[in-house]
Amino acid sequence: KSFQKNRVERIGIPAQPDPEPSLQWTPVTEVWPSVFIGNEETAMDRVKLKEMGITHILNTVAYKEYLQGKIDTKAEYYQEMNITYYGVLVMDEHRFDISKDLFPASEFIHKALNRLLVHCIDGVSRSATFFLAYLMIHHEMLLEDAIDHVIDKRWIRPNRDFLNIYQLCPTVISCLRMTLF
């Protein structure tokens, strides 16, 4: 348990805030070959996306009508850019159930391993959570190993309740894997 606790603390959820995090927050970071986790600003910057060569976007915040205008992107926003888009409605709130979206989003990531941006508002909670699920489902990583991989590259801070799905219910990931193979 202390092993898990250290990792949870390392991703930015300590009992007391860390005055000097080991990684500074950045708008976008490559966390896997050709896979980037980023924020809303990056997702809405068409010039930056083109410079990065982004071909696929996973929006883990989804549509503005549900979010009071926080991120105004849908597939149509990227239509002229030849970007394949997938969006999931995820609220970064305690007790929000993300389990129904884990497998479809992981499949999108797996099929899109080209130049993919996974984003949310700040690029630290929802987007990181979905990328962790991808690593667990498609690369059979334990939560701890997936976290280690990502935090070596990017400062993240997933919602504790999102991580509890993985820690308290490992059969969710096992069941998702069985449907894949």
C-alpha cells in the first residue's frame, strides 16, 4: 500500500501540496511515441496542431453545451484539417462514472497511434486518466506502472475517483482486455 501511496503522491495528489513538483506543467507533452497529452489551448490552436502534425484528437471534455462554453470543439472544428476526432463527455467531478467510456476511448487511442492529441481543459486529469486506461488495457500495465510512465514525462493530477475505478475494481480493466483479445 505504501508503494501505491507514493505513486499517488507523485502524480500530484499528496496530503499536503508539494512546494516544488519534479515536473513543471506544460501545455502539451509527448507521453508515448506520437501521442501527446495537452490542454484546451493546444486543442484549439490550429496552427500548433498543424505544426505538430496531429492527425487524431481525443477530447475528454466533449461538447460546450454540456460544459457552459469551456471547450468549443467538435469534429466540425477540425474538418478542414483532416483530423479524426473522438469526444467523450467527462466531468471532472467526484463520483462521475467514466467506466463506460474507457474501452471506446482506449480503442480510439490504439487505432490512432499516429499523431494523437489527448486533451482536456488543463491536460492533467481527464486526458491523463484516459491515457492511463489505454496503457493498462492495450499494454497490460498495472496502474502504478502506467502512472510511472506518464509522470516521467508530464505533470498530471487525475481525479482520485477516476483512479479508484482502477484500484478498487481491477476487474473492469480485466473485462475490457478480455473483450479485446
